[in-house]
Amino acid sequence: MAINAGNSFRTRDKLNVGAQTFDIHRLEFLEKQGVADLARLPFSLRVLLENLLRCEDGRFVHAEDIRALANWRPGAPEKEIAFMPARVLLQDFTGVPAIVDLATMREAVRRMGGNPKRINPLFPAELVIDHSVQVDNFGNVNAFGLNAELEFQRNVERYAFLRWGQTAFQNFKVVPPDTGICHQVNLEYLARVVCAMPYGNRFEAYPDSVVGTDSHTTMVNALGVFGWGVGGIEAEAAMLGQPSSMLIPEVVGFRLHGRLSEGATATDLVLTVTEMLRKKGVVGKFVEFYGSGLSTLSVPDRATIANMAPEYGATMGFFPVDAETLAYLHFTARSAEQIALVEAYCKEQMLFRTDKTSPPLFNDTLELDLGTVEATVAGPKRPQDRVALRQAKASFTKVVEGTPAKHVAVRNNGDSFDLSSGAVVIAAITSCTNTSNPSLMLGAGLLAKKAVERGLHVKPWVKTSLAPGS
């Protein structure tokens, strides 16, 4: 977003990164004026503070809004502010109606004698096609290709429309089908962490932020990207330059220390975190993770935790930028220039975490020793009702115990089967939470390998599928 006219606190400055110069709003200047104590502000609120400074316009964002956030303390009075995301993430179910609306607006402008090409998203809008695929074919090497072909046949009109939209609208891109789940694509490819946007003959640098038309948009919080899921109308409003109104949120600090024990995974960790946060009560709040334990968690592990913010009820599950973030950007082939910008900007703006960083103030805190996390399964009905793996058999028996015995005759490919209560009929590995976490994918593969070696096989009535996030 181009720098607005407002600059009440005189924070506008330059940042040199290599041979490139960027315009920024320097948070440090607020400290020099006695307006803020950045070290006491949670990292998530520092990002929000920069957003207010940059978007100050006297209409949606006022100087008193900036001052209220800069002076934030736990227990401060409620204050309504306006947040303007840097970009919008869409998926094909909820995103297509938004593009239809833009096309309709163009037609209305044309009928009134105006230039329809003036109707465009004001901010980058990226639509990932991921909600249309169905598993018709399974259990054979041709399943992926056959399902993809059926997907294109069923959705040819929608896909043709989106292809037109990508060429017709500025600031609009489409990630094609069969690429991956939108949150994983956002994490691996779309997220900037720090945006560098041209305006005139200059560039402006600012923290990446996003609203998305899916509740699990929070997955990108693992990269230090500020954002969450919204409804289609709110996303469309953001595309057209309308900020989101919100109260300055409460921030719950979650301290992690120690290291996961051998055999414990990010899935075990997130189910434990979800259980703890549901008991704490974090609905409508930011959760910010801090402590030395963060350095032992990879970005995919952090993404597993951030993804499930809707399940533990928080608006965000935020991880500040640190050395692990930079390593992940290298790993996912971001450009050297982009990584240099992320490192320089975040360190200059006190947005870079290390193990020596003093914890900021929070409205409430809780902590977890990672070494105490044990192998866990979700459910049986809600993820927070986790069951320790060692208790899974007893838990399953308890669920089905006492239920009336049922028998159903099933025919499949000419064979007949008699299925009773408790029979498994679908075995699907698919999730936007963890199916692109390398360690978990390896674990699933090893489990399958050992099952085959021990002579186990899939019953003919079980529908199997594996749909990785990317």
C-alpha cells in the first residue's frame, strides 16, 4: 500500500538494503518521542502498530489510534482501530463469488459509459484452486491423474472464468488446480514476510499481512506474517481498499521451552497446545509464542501449531521472525534479495526474535515444557479432546461400548461383505495442518512400510487416499 499523507509522528525514513533503498515507517522514532516502549509490546502488536503508522489518513486511521496502540498495556481500555491487510488470499469456493462481483462491477461501469478496466483489486489478491478436487479413484497408481481429469471436466466453466480473471484484472493471480492446499501454498510460495511495493520511482517496505477466505489462513503466522481468516464479503471489501475494523486485542503469551522428545511430533504438540488453550479461553485474542523452545521448532512444526488457531479459538497463533524463518525462506527458494530485506527490515524494526530477547508484556501467559509432550491422537469428536496413544485402545472401546450392534450388507466390485459397528470404511490422510510437514510425511511412510512388512493389508471395503498439502 502506498504511503499515505499522514505522518503525525514523523516516522517516515529510509532503509538501505544492499544497493536498494526503501521507504519505511521507523518504529524506533516513536520511542525517541516517548510515545512507545517497543520492548514491552508483543511482536504481533508491533506489526499492527506499523500498519497504523503507514495507513494513517485522518479518515480510517487517526493519530490517537496510533498513540493508543503505542501506549498499550495489559488491561488497557478497549479501543477500536482499522487494520488494512497487505494482500488477500482466496480459495475457489469462497473466492469465485468475489471475482464474479468484480466482473459485475465492470459491466455496470461499462453500461454507464465508464472505463471498466478501472475496476481492479487495490491490493494483491491470490486465489488458490484447492477445494474442488474429489477422490473418485483410489488405491492405484493412476488415481491422481484420473481424479485431476475428472476435476477439470466438472469445473471447466469455473476454471475458464478464473483464467479470464487472471488476465483481465490487475493485482489478481490464480494458482492452478492440483498444486496444493491454499495455506501450504501461501506458506511455501506466496508469503513475502516483508513486502516491497513500488510506488512511483520508489519502493516501500512493510510487514506482510493477509486476510483469507478460509479459517486456517493463520497457518502463515508461523512465518511472522500477520493475518487470519475472514468471510467472503470482508475479503472482497479488503480487495477494494476497505480496512477491517477491530478492537485492540488481548494478547496471550505462550512460553515454550525444552525440546520435543524422540517420537513426539508437531501433531502431538498442537493437540496438547489446543487442549491447554481451550481450557485457558482465548476466543477473540492473539496468542503469541515465545521462549527458547521456539528455536527447536522448524517452520513446518510452527505452521502445524499456527494452522489450528481456529480450533483453539484464537484470532492468531503468532510466531515472530527469527533465524529459523530465514532458513525456511532459503529452503523454499526465495530470492537472496528478498531474504536480505526480511532480515534487515525485521532487525531494524525490533521485529526479530532471538533466545536472548526479553519477553514482552502479555494480558495472560501459560507455558509448556516440550519434553513432556507425548504421542497423541485427536478426538474422538473434537481435537481438544485429545487421547494419549497409550490410551487409544481403551478410549475406542469406551466409545463403541454399549452401542447397539449393527450389521450392514455391502457389495463392492461384485464382492459381498457384512460390516458391523466400529468397522473402518475410510482411511484418508489429508489435512492442511500437517500433510506437508516433512517429518510427519516420513513418519507416515515408515508406518505404512512396517505395516506391509508385517503382512497387514487394506480390507477391500476401505477407501484409501493420501492428499498432501503441497
